[in-house]
Amino acid sequence: MKQEIIKALSSPKLFAYSLVWLMVLVVVGTVSQRDIGLFASQQRYFSSYIFLFGPIPLPGGRIVLTLMLTNLISMLFKQNLWKMKKIGILVVHLGGVMLLVGAGLTAIFSSEGSMVIEEGSRSNTIDDFHNTELAIINISEQNYDIYTVFGQHLFVRGNNLRHENLNFDITVLEYMDNSTFEPISGQSDIQYRGMLKNISLKEIPIDKDDMKNRPGIIFQVSGSFTDSDGIYGLIFGQSVPATLSINGKQYVMSIQKKKTYLPFAIELLDFKKVMHPGTQVAKSFSSRINLIEDNVPRSVLIEMNKPLRHKGYTFFQASFIEGLDGEATVLAAVHNYGRLFPYISSIIMSIGLLLHLLTKLPSLMKKNKK
Amino acid sequence: MGFNKEYFALFLFAFIICSCDENKHVKSYRLPKTSFNISKNEVPKDIQKSINGISWDLPQNWVPSDGHSMRLASFDVPFSRGIGDLSIVSLGSESGGLTANVNRWRKQIDLGPISESEIKTESIVGQSKSGSFRLFRLINDSSKEKAILAAVLPMEGKTLYIKLTASQQGIIELETIFTQFCSSIDKVQ
């Protein structure tokens, strides 16, 4: 039984069919980018386990890659592979396993976001490009603020968000990937609070460029048994957040891009851009920054093809904002745990192919002599 | 059936792969005190009636939004098919000048620069509570998605630059309310 399962899972046919399906996904995903945008296409075809093609469920990129990884691992359990003359094939398979494990680590744990820093100021926060979160901030303490943050995957209609820090309940009523304001029509008996008293939120179609989408959330606060109980709405980019005052504690509520706080800070000393002569098209831009760790600054220059790598983070010069009184740099920040895997696995697979050639060389030479 | 290490390893691997997703986490942490914009009333119609010695009458459905530090204030301005971005910037009276700023706005919608006399001809003069302002409607026919309504209002020792960016349709819809907003601007005594 065990051998049969290994045989089925390690079948080269399974790998070949998976590879063909992966090619189909690449073609479909690339074509659909035009209509639904890069991020949505990536999520639908490559970052999903299953996607729907009309009413038919089809395997997404994650399930196909997991199947390929299982196939390669199962292959390693085959007894006849563990022989000296097949060492090349074995090493190639190990390289393949490593490549797919690296891809898995990247898919699951990696994050990418942006850091906007104005000249003369510093930041230690990365805002995720895509994921949002609901932050409830207790600002009653004198020396610090207490953040309780709920991730986007919890924003399911009817879901209760609770935490020991909060002496009230939050029930998600509606989450919108892209939303806008809508004037209120007529009076309502519903106990709206905050900005919903004057204006309502409505969902609008998702923009192809995910950065243009403004997530919105409508939720109910209950259980405080004060005037603060009621229905609140938040939209991304709202500079004046909703507030709550419950039992002497004051809270600020905000929907924001998922924030990552770094163990170091970056201070922008100077931003420079060079234009193509006689045009208004930027040729290159660079940021002279101070990397501040343990209060010790270190001067670094980040250029378009010369990112800063520090503590697993890579900061690329992505863009800039030009204001009337100064400039701000936009750094794309990537934290990729699987960054080195493609390099290492490529080397391993190359060594495997070389070993395979060397082990086959004597028999090839014999054939030639005959 | 006895304990099988290979099956267990495979199951564990599949379990780890499928259960990893840090977005599901609820996080809690402490940070040094931050200044939130909560001293102002959160209800839009009452928000930011005045700031830095300048006051205005804010239309009911305009909502303060994130700008950046160079802006005195930013608002989301809804219209029938979208939302416009309004920014108010205060600069010293010497900063940039009318021609440079209007041509910078024109460049943002791919229009070429024009001379100071053309700028003055193309603008409409309006009257606010603290003096007259120049109103510009900048539309590029080949770019329906982005157009600009802007006003330049000289005040004592500074100039206010009020800019509304929206689609062409939005600009047409919002021109009246934008003009009313600019007309309501006053100095706080």
C-alpha cells in the first residue's frame, strides 16, 4: 500500500501534467492582467488553492505547486533512486525541492510595502501594499498608546472582533475592498456614529491598480452600554479617525494598511533626481539616508538599481513625491525569507546535472568506442 | 496500522503550509504617544472650520483625508461618479508665484505652459471674505480622467493655493460648490 501511494505520488506523469497546468495558469493569468489588474490576477490564479472558472472549480497555483513539491519529495522515497549511479538525479531533485520550498516560504511569509519619508524626517514603519487592518488605539495612557490590531482576514460579515484590551465588542457588518462616499438620503432610525451620521459608504468596483482602491469597513460597537454603542464607518485615508470614549478610556479607530514596525529607522537626508536633458522625464533618482540603529546613524545611498539590504529587508528606490516646499522619497520595502533559495537551488541543480553527466560519461565513452 | 513516520512528516508539512497566514492574527502592542487629529470634532460638517488662522465653511459631505505635511488640509470631495481630492496649501507670498504654480498644475494634466498674461485672461476673479481670488478650470480634452479646479487667494503675508483634482465630469459638477468654498475663506481674528 505504502509503495503504491509513493508510486502514484512520485509518478513523473503527475509532475508533467502539473507543469502543463502551470503553463496554462501563466498564460491565463498574464492575459487576465489586462482586465482585472496585476494584483487581482496574481491572487486569483497563482496565490489561490482553487479558483472558479464559471461554475467549475479548478486548481490554483498553490495547489499545483504543492502537488509538484509532494511529487518531488515522494520521488526521494523511491528506493532505486538512492544509488551511486543516480546521485546526479537525486541532487537535481533535492534542488527542485529546495526551489519549491523557497517559493512556499516567499508566498506565505514575505511581505512588501512602501515607506514614504520626507526630507529631514525619519520613519520606521512599512505600510503593506495590499493588506489592511483595523486598529483600535487606546490613547488614555500618559506615556504610550496601546494598539489592538485586527487583520483583514477577520473582516467577514457577522464576525465578532474581541480582545482583552477592549471592554466592548466589535461586529463586522460590511467590508469593502474599494469604497467611496455617498450622500445620505433621508432620515434613519439606525444609531449611526461618527462620520456615518452625515455621509454613508458604498462599495464600488475594484480598480485594476490595487493602490487606488480605498478599503472601507462598517461595524457595530456594542457592549459598552454607553452612548458610544452604535454603527461606525471607516475608510482608508481618513485623516480624522473615529473616536470612542468608554468608561473613562479614549479610543481612536482607524482602517490602515497593515503596518510593520522595523527595529531600526531610516532618515531621509537628501533626495536627488536627474532629468533627461531637455525633458521633464526622470532619468534616475536617489536617496541619501541615515540608517539609524541603537541611536547610531550610518549614511547610505539608495539608488534605482542599488537597494539597501538590512536585517532581511530590502529597500528599493521606487518613486518620489514632489511638493511645493520639499520632496519625499518613496521606498519599496520587501521582506523575503526565501530570497536566497532560488540561488542556492540553482547551484544545487547545476551540480546535480554535472554529477549526472559525469556518472554517465564512462558508459557514453564505451558506446563511442564500439 | 502502526505509526508511520513518512505519512506523519507529509501530514505535518501539509498542515504547516495550509495553516500559515499571519493576516489572521490579532496583534497588540504599545507605541510612544502619537498625535491623532482628534482634537477636532469627528463629524465632517464641523471638522476643521478653521486652521492656522484661516477659516472656511465646509460643505457637509466633504471629508478630511490624509494629505502630507506640506498641505494645510486635504478633503475627499464626492461627486456623482467618484471622489475628488482637494488640497489647501499655504505658502509665503514670495513662493513660486502665480505663473510657476499654474503651469505646474497644467503640466500635471499634460498641458503646456502659458504666459502670465494668458493665465490672467483664462482665470475668473472671485471674491472671498478675505479678498479676491483667481479661479482656474484646467481641462485637457485628451485626458477625461484628470482635470483640475484651482484657486489662488493672496492673503496678508501668504498665498493660499486651493486645488481640486477629479475627472472632467467631476470638475464640471463641483465647480459651483468649489467656488462657494473658496468664497467662504476668511481670516480668523
